[in-house]
Amino acid sequence: MSDSIIPTTYDAISSRYAPRIHLFVPEVMEILGVSRSTVDNWRRAGKGPKFRRFEGRPACRIADLARWIDGRTTGQSGRPRKMADGK
């Protein structure tokens, strides 16, 4: 855990999947609440979290996913941004 009282996005995700540092597409889908096709579309368009090959499969580092989520949490207005699928 970080020094803050409120767990960071990274802390929340990594504590659930420890000791792993990579998540595969089904786990990213679950965390983000989106479909496989949405994740695949984001990957192809370069709009989602950064993916790379790990054990021959597309995988996302937990740190990259947390950074992407945190970057999408609020826009310039301070209001939560919606995900590409409208959530």
C-alpha cells in the first residue's frame, strides 16, 4: 500500500492480483467492465491501456492499467469521464 490513507488505483488492482505484474485481456475486461470487443478495439486504435505480448498473449502491466484509469477518471471539468462504451 502507498503512504496515503485512500488506496490508489494501483494498490487496489495489485492487491487483488498479487504477486503478478501483468493482466490478460479477460482480467482487464472485468476490471473495466467492458466487453472483449471494446478492449480489442481500444488496443487496435491505441486508445486503451498499453498492451504487450506476455507468455504469447496480449497483456497489460498493472501499473499501465492503473495509470490509464487514473488519467481517465476526470476531465478538465473535474467531472468523471465516460468510458468509450458509455459507462
